Amino acid sequence: MTSSGPLASAQARMGHALFTRIAGPHGYEARARIHETPGPRWFPAGAPIRRVHGDASTFVGGLRALLLQSLHPLAMAGVAGHSGYRGDPWGRLARTSTFLAFTTFGTADDAQDMVDRIRAVHERVRGKTEDGRAYRASDPRLLTWVHIAEADSFLAAYERYGERPLGPGEADEYLQQSGRVATALGAEHVPQTRSELADAFADYRPELAASREALDTAQFLLREPPLPRALRLGYAPLAAGAVALLPGWARSELGIDRWTSRILGPVGGAVATRAVRWGLGSAESRAHLRDSSAA
């Protein structure tokens, strides 16, 4: 029992560091609003989308999604030109995680308000690629690409590293539930089943290629992560796990198809996910740390 105190303290510190990195400086306030505000939700307790998005495997899935999404030149041009992913990567991560949290766990009113805010932002994001092609973030086809890359990534990561396996039919149920959010954002022809998801990837495949911005993103995320040097050692297995889950063609396009990632990546992803799960711990331990930090 004498070692439980220091171990619990280390777990709480790690959980606090992870949570504030993901959710931003106002993460605790947002979490309280999301989980403590009474009212109907878009998705009931125990729904597949809640299990998938609430699991530590989203760390691996989220990184995979960013790499996969970058392979659409029009989507990548919008990110490179407007999101500040190099100048403010943690701010972008916090905004994305907050959106996922509100739409997955928040009240129906708060979820719709979050969707409305993002749609307003998308209306302002438009421009041209280096080769002169016009893009706009509100384009339903681009929104659908971003969604299928994200849904496929979260699902792949959960099925490989998730704490509790999905039951028969629950992967399709996850796609239907996450598709509701994508449709609310303006996506069209959103896949509702694993079969439809595979067909959607085949449909987009001719449009996908690694632009200069996509290669720069892969370099930034995998070789120059915005982390203190001491934390990069722990980030490496997470990144390897994300790369290992990518389709082979995507790894080849991004120039990151290495035997080390293919062979060692799944092990690294499992280790990283377990470490994140241990660090975040229970809601009670994070609340305790928050109260201790405020004292």
C-alpha cells in the first residue's frame, strides 16, 4: 500500500497533462457542461459512438485520421491555408476534441449549437490550391471525405486497441451514429455500413495524392511533433501505431511505408493506448487532480 500514493499521484499528473493538452485550458469547464447539463442527447448511454469516442484508442485513431485526410489535395489546402496546424497545433486539437465531445456526449441543444458554429466557420474557408483549383470547406464532397477518413480511423483504432470489443452490427451502428453528425455538418451520401464505407473509399481513391502540404504534414506529425523532447519518446509508439493502421497505399503516398512501422507499429500502438488509458484513469481521479491543482 505504501507505493499506491506515489503511483496514484503520478497517474493523476499524467492524466492532467494529457487532458489539458487535448481539451485545452478550458477543458475542465467544457467537460462539466457536457456531462452535467441535463437534457436529451443525440446518442444514448452505451451507444457505440460513445464507447468509440470515449476510448483511449482515439489518440491513435485521431493521428491516423489527420494523415489520411491530408491525402485529398483540396481538403489539405484548406487545412494548410486556414487552420494554423503548425503555428497552433494544440489549439486545433482542442477545438476538434471539443467538437467531438459536445456532439457525442453533450445535450442535443449544445450539439446543434456546436455544429452551427463549425458550419459558419466552414463558410468562410475557401481559396485555391497551388495548381489553381478552387476549394471551399463547406463543399459536401470534401466534408464527406473528412468524415469517412475520421470514422474509418476511429473505428480501426478501436477495433485494434479498444477496451471492449464491438458486438455484431455495432460497427455499422457506429457509422450510422457518426454519420448523423457528418450529415448535420453538410456532408452528403454518408456511408451507413462497413460495405458502404469501403465503396466510398474506392470512389475517392482517384482524387487522392500526397501534395507538398500533405508530405509536410506527415513530416510535422511524425518527425517534428509539437512536444517537449522528453515527451517525444512516449509519442513515438503512438505514431507508429497510427501509421501501421493506415492502408498500404496511403503509407506509400506519404512516403512512410517502413517495415519497422508495419512490424513494430501494432505493438507500439497497443503500448501507447494502454499508457494513455492508465494516465487518464477514471473521471473521479481527474476531478481529484483538478481540485488539487486549483488548491
